[in-house]
Amino acid sequence: MQDERQSALSRRNFLRAFGGASTAAVATAAFVPTEAHAYDPGEEETRARYQETDHVKTFYRVNGYPKGK
Amino acid sequence: MARMKFLCDADRCIECNACVTACKNEHDVPWGINRRRVVTINDGKPGERSVSMACMHCTDAPCAAVCPVDCFYTTADAVVLHSKDLCIGCGYCFYACPFGAPQYPRVANFGSRGKMDKCTFCAAGPEADSTEAEYAKYGANRLAEGKLPLCAEMCSTKSLLAGDGEIIAAIYKERVTQRGYGSGAWGWQTAYRETVEV
């Protein structure tokens, strides 16, 4: 009886020790803090596309009142 | 540096929805999404007023503030764009936006909405300019072609203005001076009295 209990306890201890060690290893690997990176679109993507072309100037002209009145 | 802005002259808008149609056609916007829409108040009553609404490309955009994956960015000419590669379709931006601009292509099980879609000021997205990949995700890139948003260019009554904020503000100011009264918007009379004094 005593032997059985002893062996049972040792089995549990083994599992506890083994499980605890592996959990700690996983936890250490999972929670290593890494630097958060926000989306950085870069200069090319954020550069201004707007150009005051003749097309755009015409839009401004026809939307305003005729000059000289 | 020019800052891109929309301005809708509500005194001129006749609710023809040409801006909505032009936008959908130009960008091949899928069914169920309206990047732009016309809102009418007091419909059919005296004082009826319509205003064309889309993303207003806010300076401190609330959509960008709440995005959990930080997919929004502002270009050098103040256009608020987003990356559909990063968007997870959570819908936070829709709740944050005071104009209801963000749209989602589908409503499916477990809250799946698909990638958010919104007005790009005809400046498309982070892909290379005027490529097929860019068009498929975001639509046409008219700004890179030296043009302005088609909704404004198509406006039959010249109600919807788009472009450099300072220039369109000057155009609107000239209109207000010419007609002698303001937009009729709430708070206008408080700010500028009955008539305009320049």
C-alpha cells in the first residue's frame, strides 16, 4: 500500500515537475516582449500626388465666378 | 503644401446623385457600398437641403485613432488612406467616424464584414500608382494623373468642390459674398450674422 502510494506520488511529482518546466519554457518563449511596430507606409506612399495641372486649374476657374466682373 | 478638402455648397446641391454614380462607376465600387452619398434634410418641405457626404479626410482622423491594426495613414497632401492588406474588418472605424464614411462589402456569420472601403479622394492606396492591383483594391488614382475627384468634377451645379483647401475656400467665400448670405448651416447666423460682411 505504502509502495503504491509512493509510486503514485512520484508519478504525479514527475508530471508536475515535467509539466511545470515545459509550461515555464513555453511561457518564457511566448511572453518575451518585442517592440510593437505600427504600419509605416513609407515616404513613397505618403508623398503628395496633387498637382496643379491645367486640368485642375480649369476646375477651379469654372467653379468660381468669371474674373473681371 | 496643399491640403486636399471637400466642400459641399448646400445652396447649390439639387440631390441629383451624379456624384454618387460617378464615384461608383469610376472606382468600380461593389454592390452595397457607397463611398459617397447625398443626405437630404426636410425632404419635400420648405427649407429642404441636401449635402453630398463622403470621407472628409479629417486632420486628426478618429478612424485612425481607433484602428486596432493601425492601417490608416495620411499623405503629405492630407488625404486619409488605408491599407486593405492590414484591415481586419473589425468595424471600429465605422463607429468612430462622424460621417459614416467607412463601408464594408459584406455582412456574414460571426460578424465578418470584409475589408473596409471608403472614399480615397481618388488617390487610391499604398500600392504603386495606377496599377491593376491598386485599381482592384482601391479604385482609380486620379490625383496621380493630375486630376481631382470625379464626384466634384461631375457635379452639375458646381455644388461639390474638391481640391486645395485654400483655393476652394476662396471660391466658396466669393459665392457667399456674391449672393449675400451664407450656407444656411446651423450656427451660420451666430457666426456671421444675417448678412455677410467682408
